[in-house]
Amino acid sequence: MLRVPSASVGARPKHGVPLPLKCTLHQPPTVLHLSQVAERNSKQPANQHVAPIWRQCSSAHSRHRSLVIRAQAAPAAAVPQLYTSVAPGKAHPLGPSKTEQGINFALFSRHAKSARLCLFNEKAQQVDEIECRRTGDVFHLELVGLPGSDVRYGFKVAGDGGWDAGHRWAPGKVLLDPYAPLVSGRRRFGVRDEVEQFKGKEGSLFLGAYDFDSPPYDWGPNYRRPGHSLKDLVIYEVPVRCFTADPSSGLVPELRGTFAGLAAKAPYLASLGVNAVELLPVFEWDELEFRRTRNPRDHMTNVWGYSHINFFAPMSRLAAAATEAGAAAAAAAVAGAAVAGGEGAAANGTGNGAVAVGPGAVAKEFKNMVKTLHSYGIEVILDVVYNHTAEADDKDPYTLSFRGIDNKTYYMIDPTQFVQLVNWSGCGNTVNANDPTVNERGRPLDAPPLIRAISKHPLLSQTKLIAEPWDIGMYQVGSFPNWDVWAEWNGRYRDDVRKFIKGDPGMKRAFATRLAGSADLYNNHNRRPYHSINFITAHDGFSLYDLVSYNEKRNDANGEGNRDGTNDNFSWNCGYEGPSSDPGVSSLRQRQIRNYLVALMLSQGTPMIVSGDEVGKTHGGNNNWYGHDNAMAHLQWAEGEPQRDALLRFTSELIKFRRAHPALGREHFLSPADITWHEDNWHNDESRFLAFTLHHREAGDIYAAFNAHAFAVSATLPRPPPGRKWSRVVDTNLPAPKDFTPGGNAGVDHVYQVQAFSSIVLIANPL
């Protein structure tokens, strides 16, 4: 039996050029030499059928036959035609773009010799392959009549040169377009299916997609962006998957761990008091990247997403709309959502009530989430990882896109070493974001052209730009090239506040500097205190509960012998390692958690808390929990210690207090008229007590004291402003609900006993 592939699949030979293909009949030892002549109909290039013509031949050793196949126009009942003809197209814009007659595709590759566009149906079955033309460093073509949606595509790219020249060609592999606006892959998070066509070490198939047919997204006539100033933000860092994946979220299974699930929790976020969410990566990544081969991490599922394979498409498996059942659940949730201002959440974008599914619907669901959060006054900040991708290193490469398209252009390489990919990211590769002629091996630049371009861009410069200014090769906190628009995660704030609160000696001056807005780092040029993103914890590291419960990390579940994750945690277990039923230990831990939160919310700068800290979420001491799609990582909405609700109340009230009081979150660095330090013991390294008063003429003063000693300190309060009295808002030593008193209590004595490992906040209320 002889199987001949359809002429609509695979290579398209030129007219009249024979392609010798060896094949075997099922009666050995007869051998066939197959020659195919494709006489193509230019109006129907993909619909062809074959007419065999057999010729008898002989040889000295055996009898042979040759088969010539002539291509003819196929009947109307043949494989459906996706397009009518091929045009040269144009080199810009990159990616797919809508034209008057069809779809244009453009792919950049400086070093490739050829590129072929591969078309697929929605089941990821390849249906066509077409050679691209080249203009400069861009391969391109236009497919006339190609639909404006429901098409999947990829590229096969080939070039000269090999490993020694810095190239990593994979000419037989279908590669994802770096400029694909949408991506199609497996349908459910962490669950393999036939669509991804998984092949061992080679990995999974991810295809580009687009949607030019749907009408523009309807933001609604009354839609308004929240428009908060950076100085007024309280940021809540959250991984979308982990936020609602647990059944305790109360959501139907189809919505758990999705954009729609996060939108459903907008009322919770608003009640907490935060007005911005910083989402861990939401662009396409392969959550099963560690499961290609047997290795110590082959049990891991990447829930953080710091491993992009595309920088444009929302992660499809973070959307309910990736499946039909999920799309229906998301549509029902949208229809029933009650949103601030009396306006429902965004429509599903179909315009007729139909349930949309697939990559285009994923993008709509993401926008629905943004619109819903905005309606609650909550801004959305995206954490995008531009320094590395999922394509790993030269020891265990995962060729998906950039690597096979043009390794030398997309990645920093060092041609002097065998494993050439430079690994400043610590994740196997480093994206070559600057011109390789000036930065080929990753030397830091004083004025990186990419950062400058973003800083000067008329649109991007008006957004909130935040840098995490460090990797394994450099630490740029306070010195990141910022053009006075970039804020920074302040890692020095985190470390100094942790050290003081847990009682390390010699930290008082550093603690005071961080409370006052880190002027040593940011008071230069036109930078402001709010350019310091203050945080005690983030996704990467101990949770706040684990920070007061573990002296050492517990990362054995990650499969790397507890070698991964930072060792510099500056944590204190309060006298017992791990979970404890000792009331004294538990009480001290609760005080310390509150002390950290008080310091964060009273500091000048922009505060950020991480999801789960408001309820005492634990990761069991794991400070690098990126690969666990289970209870270790998922937020538990109905479980925890008895203090859970009390901590949630305390955190929420504290956030609202910060947002309401103008003495906090100032636009300018503090002057002597803005703050009084009640301190004459600055150079005593054994002193662990700090008190100060923030002055505000209209709103009233704030007095705060932090005691990191193991004994109580008697604090003599300063005289309150005329016509006012000191009232207690916070005392972390008091049991809930007295630990936070909204508006302040009836008054306090002029000497206040600040208990061991406690903090207090007083406000000057009118008499």
C-alpha cells in the first residue's frame, strides 16, 4: 500500500521539478522510486489531487517501477481551501496583520536563509506550508482570502552555520512567531492533550493565532481608568493561578485559577483596601516545561510564569475561555457581576450573547478582568519578564521560538565558550535587549537604549514603570537608569526593615532612612519617594508568616536538594522552627507580622504586599515555591490559624488608614518641618527603639514607635498640637480587635509603655 501525502501539506515544489522520494510496496523486495511533478493551478494552489502514471523499469539486480504523480485541480469536495492565492506581502509590521485582501505575515531573522509559513487548523493539524519571500532581514508573504480569525500558524526556519557560529537552527520544527498577538496551546492548565503534540525532550507545540474579525472591545460608555498617582498606590502582588485555584475560593471549578476568577474577587480586593494589583506574568508560558524529560524537577508545574515564550499573547490556560465549559462559566459570571457604579462587567465581546472560546476569547476575558477591577478603582500592573525565556540553556535546550528563528539576534552569547548562551538571568539564557555590537556579552550600560526608548515613548512613559533592578550579575537598587520615570523594587528597604524588626543590632539608622523614603537612594534629579516600591515580602522569598516562623528555608520539595532559593532571608522563627502550638510563640509571631505591616504602611514610598500575607499564608518554609500547583502555593480562603480573620481585619484597617491620611505617601522627601525624630541615641548599635512624629497641619500629626527590644520601653510622648490629644490607633501587643482602633481610642497617658517586639501608632485627634 502506497501512501502519498496531500499536495496541500508539506513542501510546495516548483512547476515541473521532480522530487525523488523512496517508498516501499508491501511485497518486498520491490522498491519504488517515486517522482512527483506538481503542475499547480495558480488559482487553487492548495486543492490538488493526484493522478498516478506507472512506468516499468528494470535493473541488473531487481525489477523497479517509477511512479509519476501529476497535480491537478481538486474537486470542490476536497480539503477546504484556507486562501485563494499567495502574494509577496510586505516586511512590516512584524507578525500577522490584516490587509485589504487577506493576511500579511512578517518574521524577522537576520541570519536565516529561508522561512516557511505553516498553517494549522484549530485542532493543530498542519494543512499547508508556503515559502516566504525576503526583504532585508524580514521574511514575509500575504495570503489572499485567508480568514481573519480561527487560523493557527507557525514558521519553519533554516540557515547556514551551526553551534560554533552561535546558531541553533531546527529546520524541521514549527516555531512560534515572537510577534503572534495570540497563542494556541494545550487547553487546560497543567493537563497535556493531543493539541500540543508533546514529544519527549522536544516538548510541546505552541502556535500563533490572531483575531481581526471581532469588533473592537467595548469598554462601555461610562468606563474610566482609575488614574491613581503612584504616591497613592497600595499594591497587591498576586499570581493569577494561585489566587483562586483552591476550592476554598468558592468559585465553580471552571473559573478557578483564571482571569475570570480574579475578576470575581474584585469585591474582596476592594474591601481589603488595595487600589492596584501587580500580576505575576500573564503572557504565554509553558507551565509543564520541567516535565519534558526525567530530571529532579519533573514533578513541577510552573505557577509563577517567569518563563515566557511570547510577550504579546495572554496566557491561554489562565482563562476560563480556553475551553467551552469554562467560557460558558465565565460568560455567566460576567452576566451576573454587580460592579461599582451599577454597570455590569464587560460583555463577552460576541455581541449576540453567544459563548466565545479559543485564543480570541482569552484576550477578551483578560480585558473583562481589567475592566471589572478598574470599576472597583483597582489598577492593573503587569510583571513582564524581558530578561529570559523558557528556551533554557545549551545543556538542555527547549527550542520553541526565538532560539530556532535567530539565536544570535535574540540572545546574548559568548562565542569564546562552548556553552555560548550568557546566563545573567540565572534561568539559562539572557535576552539580547540591546544592540549586540555594544553589549554582546551582557556588560551593563549607563544609558541602555531600550530603557531610554521606553522612558521617552509618548505612551509608555505615561504608564507606571517599575524595575526589579538586579540579577545574578549586578545590583542596581537606587542606581537603575531611570530617566526620572522608573520606580524600583527597593530590595534594601526589604532587608533593612527585616533586620530591625527582628532585633538585629546597629540597624536603627538604616530603619529610619527606609521609613523616611530612602532619600539616600532616590533623592536625586527629579526622583521622588514614591519611586521606591517598599516591600517586606514578595512572591520570591518567604511569605510574611514564614518570615516569622522559619530561620532556614525548606525547599526540599523542589527537587534540588534545598540548594535553590535565597539563603539571605533575614528571618526569625520567634523561638521555634516551623509550626508551633505554643501560645507564647504564636503570640510573638502575630505581633511581628503586625510590626512589619505597620512599618510598611507608615513608610514614605509606595507600599506593596503579596497575596496571602493579609491572612497569614504559609508555604511551609519554601521560599521558592514557583513549581507547586497545589495547596503549598494556592491561597487558602477558608483555612488557617484562628488569628486569620483578626489579621485580615488588621491589615485592611491599616491599609485604609494609610490611604486616608495625607501625612503618609508624600510627594516630596521629608523636611525637618515634616518629621521630628524622638531620638538622641543614633550611634548606639544596641539601641532597638525608634520613635518619631509626622506632622500635618490639616489632618493632624501621627506618632509612631517601634520597639525591637525583648523588654518594654517607656515612651514619653511629645506634646500634641494645640487643641488636640493623642489617641491610640495601633498597638500590636494588644489582642484583636484592640490591636487596631479605627479613628483612635478615647486617649492615652503622656507616658506609653511600648511592649517588647511591639509597635504603636497614635494620632492627634481634636479635643
